[in-house]
Amino acid sequence: MSRRCELTGKGPIVKNNVSHSNVKTKAWMTPNIQKRRLYSDALGTFVTLRIATRTIRTIEHVGGFDKFILSQSSDTLSKRARGLQSRIQKTRAQG
């Protein structure tokens, strides 16, 4: 099970916990990944993706799932999200 956002590519990072005596201990920080159903206006269906909660807020700020996924570069998207992006582009081009 991947702990990576399918739309932004945000994933776990390594950090140091630093104690009072300045001893450094490695620690992992993972993003808050949730499985969410998002509605695509262009496709007319719900799409289930694993995305970070920060991404959910960004989608609402931008103005919807379709606008957000079309503005993202295909390098940061997962394979499933790239397929969705191309399907949305095709349906927008048709009508």
C-alpha cells in the first residue's frame, strides 16, 4: 500500500528528532493520505483516488477536480491519474 498522493506525488520524508542533548534520531513523516471519491464534471462519474488531505483543500480552492487535474503536470501524477487526465482532455476537446 503506497503512502503517496496520486495527484501531487507528495510522499513520506525522513527527518531528525533532536533531543535536548542534541542527539539526532531518524524519524519518518508520512502525509495524511485518504481514499476519496471525487466527481468529474467532464466524465460525469465519480473517481476514487488516494490523495492527501492538503490536496483535497487545494482542489476545492482551484474550483473542482477537472480544473485541478488539468493544471497538474503529468510528471507528478500517478499512472491512474494520468489516464484520467487524458480522458478528461479528450472529452473536453469533443464538446
